[in-house]
Amino acid sequence: MSSSTETAQGWLRPEELDDVRDRVPIVYVEALPVRVDHLGAVERVGLLLRHRPDGTFSRAVVSGRVLYGETIREALWRHLSKDLGPEALPQLPTHPAPFTVVEYFPDDGRRSGFTDPRQHAVSLAYIVPVDGECSPAQDTLDLAWLSPGEALMETVAADMSGGQDRLVRLALAHAGIAP
Amino acid sequence: MSSSTETAQGWLRPEELDDVRDRVPIVYVEALPVRVDHLGAVERVGLLLRHRPDGTFSRAVVSGRVLYGETIREALWRHLSKDLGPEALPQLPTHPAPFTVVEYFPDDGRRSGFTDPRQHAVSLAYIVPVDGECSPAQDTLDLAWLSPGEALMETVAADMSGGQDRLVRLALAHAGIAP
Amino acid sequence: MSSSTETAQGWLRPEELDDVRDRVPIVYVEALPVRVDHLGAVERVGLLLRHRPDGTFSRAVVSGRVLYGETIREALWRHLSKDLGPEALPQLPTHPAPFTVVEYFPDDGRRSGFTDPRQHAVSLAYIVPVDGECSPAQDTLDLAWLSPGEALMETVAADMSGGQDRLVRLALAHAGIAP
Amino acid sequence: MSSSTETAQGWLRPEELDDVRDRVPIVYVEALPVRVDHLGAVERVGLLLRHRPDGTFSRAVVSGRVLYGETIREALWRHLSKDLGPEALPQLPTHPAPFTVVEYFPDDGRRSGFTDPRQHAVSLAYIVPVDGECSPAQDTLDLAWLSPGEALMETVAADMSGGQDRLVRLALAHAGIAP
């Protein structure tokens, strides 16, 4: 696919990336995959399940870096395709504005409540309806489709890190759903 | 379909509606149907073509009243299905907030620039990607799919009334497209 | 002030309003007053306190009808001035789009979770920073400024009716604050 | 002020910045300063005037980089204070979501229509009402307050570069104002 060629220049060797991460905020995109009914109302929220080294698992939304030369739409498509598989058919938003911007800092000192030990990341967050079949790839164990009520439960939040449980709450609120 | 039964109570006789229109603002929904590429970017804008009594035609976005007891999502679905046909497969937004609110007044005195001789209408406007086949029904002559550049042309604006040409511009701006 | 003359035609006698309320959805505006720091971050949330007939009190956001011939901005200003006093200096948003739309139905049958026994109301909701001195007027007992954390507490939610506690949660989420 | 100490680590030597700019997209904030009436409607748009080496001048919105460790709100405040002076009293938004995201690329190849020869920048754009007195500082010649109609004129657009004239149009559309 042409977009991989176009963005190939954006890839960095690990040591290059580490170097950059100490100097500037890194642009991220995050997407909450959802299943909607025919009226557009959210019925299910998709959370990725991943193994942790200690044998437990963690839950996460789709998330990743925007590469040099890559558009936000291309980055969203790339990360969604990687995490949900090539048949997921994500419906990217028509508007460029995210529903929220999450600022991850290496420490809690900034008190944004969102942390990422690797970097200062500025993350543009979107809700993305997904119509097709999802087959989690790579390092993803599974994709769990939860009802909005389940996604808001404390026990689910406990499996998420860096504040992503709160990102899920912000996303559902944007969709009109509050606990 | 159950929703038609549920909302049946919302229908009013013409004289009832006229009576209400003199007393309160009327809730409307408006939708700009769009064709998008796989990255969600707007490729085409759908405008309805209708005959005018004088033999010319006018262009319009999908627009209609919200009935008593009807949700906004149901009203959007009903008007889109009526104007684009039952196979249009509109993808309603996951969020309840419109990208703009248009206030139509019977006269120019309020200087909103949006007018409707019949009523004071408060209209919630949405961009709606449409995936399926469209077969304009009822009083609609045709549905024209224009490029964003064409939709922004003065000659197209001249065929729209009440300020709807400006609504199209606001919608495209929300999608990141400016003249 | 000229706007009161202009909107005077919008007032209805109680029996007229009852009549209309049975026929069409009624347009409302709702505003969550907030105190912000110099960077725009929400520090305090303003909730109105009102006596209930049974001696207890209820909490509410600023809320009211949009009159015939009145703009949304005028309606917001009128209700904020009435509830917070003439010195509140509310900073109305520059954009017409609300952060959410709340649909109140007379019964729970629509399962929106928002109810209003009097009517079907479509309410455009805004967050409004308030800079000046507030002196609650009319039927309002007091205005309580709560921290976002306090506003999200269950005990506070229990004092709100019709689902307004959830509206507060949706508003705080829009401001980037999740429980 | 403490924030300058906190963000001091974010400053980079020119050669460091050049190095980073070749590797990752750079996070920017942009703000369109506006004067609003008491109902929040935009009355004037503030554009910075700067000398060009050739003796002509250019117009621009407030714009600048987000530093490592700096929040978006802090970056907005810093750039607004620098460009409009310390008495401008900008009213930063209560919500973190920008009204649009602009993607600047070094070449036109990406066809975003927004270009920046120095870098790939991802810019979060906000409308910021400004209440106080503005005294443009540093390299800014002047600050011109234009009516929305003037700001949308072709002759004004011709004085802006990189596509910022279109950013002004997107901002005004968000405020409900279309040409």
C-alpha cells in the first residue's frame, strides 16, 4: 500500500526515538473502537486485551505515534488496522478535531492524571465506529466488546493504565453516556 | 417499523402546526450527506434538487422537523431515509452534539442571516456519511454529488435558499475544508 | 434593554404553553456556570440550590426555555442573569454548537435517562465561565461553588433531578475532567 | 512566574530543534484572538502584522510550539502573552479539544493545503476571546482588529502565508460565521 511507502521515512531507530522523546512532546492518536446501532448510538466499546509480563492482562484503547510525514488520518488507519486487523473497516471521522486531547507526562508532577513513563505525549482522541470483523493482530491477545455500562465499571478501569480508563469515560461522555 | 408507531402522536394537522409555529421555536435537524474516502475525508457533498413552481430548481440539504416524542437520532434517520431512499445507509454520528446550530427566523430582523418564512426554527446540523445507494424519493427531483470545491461555488450557492449555502460552508469548514 | 422588548412576544400564558407542550418538543438552553483559573481550567462548578416543598432542597444547573423570536445567546444571557444576578458577567461561548444535546421526555419510555414530567424538551447545553459576583435571585436559595471532585460525588448527584447530575458529568468530561 | 521555570527544560538549541524537526511532527498551538460582544458573538478578529524582509508586511494568527513538559494551556498562555502583551487577559477555553487540527507539511505533496517549510507541524487551533489591552511585543509590528467580513476578504487572505487565511475561515465558521 502506498501509504506505507510514503510514511516509511517517519520510522526511527529506537535510540533516535529515545533521543527525540527527551526533547519535544510526541504526537499520538488514540481511538476508542465502538459498535453502533443503526441510529449511531454506541452499543459496545472495544478494548484490547494484552498479556503483562507478570501473567495478568491489561486493557487498552487503540493508540500510537504519528510519524513524520504522516497525516493524522493515515496514523489512525494504520494503528486501527494493526490492532483490529485488516477487515475491521473503521469509519474515521469526517472532522479533524478530536473529541478531547490527552496530555501524558512522564511523572505525575503535571497532575494531568495521565502518565506515560516513556515520554511527554500529546494525544488526539477519537471515537471510531467499526463495522467489519476484527481479528486482533500482533501483540494483542484479544479484543473485548463491552457494553458502555461494563466499560464504566471500576473493575474494568483497574485493568487499564496511564489514565486510559478516564479516556474511556471522556469518550462515552462525548457520546452522551454518563455513569 | 416500531418507530413510526411511537412517533405517530407527533404528527399535527396543518392548522395545529401553524398555531404552534406562532408561539415557540420549532426543533429541526439538518444533515449534509457526504461520500468519504477510506480515511474519512469528504470527497462528495450530496445536495437535493427540487423543482420550483417557476420551472427553475433549488438545491437543499436534508432537513426536517423533530416530532413530539421523537429522538433526534430518529428524526435524522427518518428524514434521511425519506430524502435519500431506504438503501442509503446513513452513518449517524456517535455524539449528540451538532457541529453547529442554525437559527432560522421569519424575517431578517434578527440578522442571523438564516431565514424561514414559516417559522422560527432552531436547527441542529450534522454531517452524515452515506455509504449505500441513494434513490431520492417523494418531492425530490434528484440528488447531486458535488466535489467540495463545486459545493463552495457561487453558482451553486445561488440555487439554495434561506441561507443553506452558508450551512454547507459551515459544514465543510467543520470537515477541515475552507475555500 | 431592547432585547426584552424584542422577545416579549415570546411569552405565553400558562394554558397556551401547556397546549404547545403536548404537541412539539420545546427548545431549552442549559448552562453549567464555572469558575476557571487564568489558564481556563475549571476550578469550581456552580449549582443552584432551591427549596423543595417538603423542606429538603434540590440542586440544579441554569436552565430555561428559548422564547419565540429569541436567539439562543439571548436566552442563555436571560436565564444566567435571572439565576445568577445582573453582576455575574457570564462569558458566553463564541461558537453556537453546544457541547451536548439533552433530550428530556415526560416518561422513561424513551430511555434517554433524562426526564421532565412537563414536556419533551430538547436542551442545548453549554459550559459558561462566570467572572463576576453572583447574587442568586428569585426562587433560588443559594448558589454553591463546588470543586469538580465534589460535583461528581454521589451525595451531590442525589440532590439533582431529571438526570441533571449526569449533565454535570457530561460537562466536566467535555472540560477534560473524568471521575 | 513558576511556569517559566517549569518549562525551561523544553527549550532547545537551534541545531537540536532542527535535528528533531527532521524526525517527528512538532506540536503547535494556534489561537485566533477575538473581541466579542456581551452575548459572546465575535465582533472583531485580531491579526498580527509583521514586517517582511522585502518591506511588505504579513498577517498571522498567534502561533507557536509546545515545549517538552509544557501543557497546551501553558503554551497558549505563553504565546498569547508574548504576542499580545501581558495585559491582554486571554480567556482560554474550558475544554481541551481544539476546534480544528491543522497539519502543516514542508511541501505541498500531502495536499493538506497547509505548508511550513521548516517542519511537519500538528497544530491545535483555538478561538480565544481577549478582553484586555493588547500591546504587541517583540517582532510584531501591530495587531489589527478586523470585522469578520474584513477578515474573510481576499485582500486580507493574500497577506497571510502557509494557509493561515484558511485557518481564519475555519475559525469563523466554527463561530457560526460563513462568507
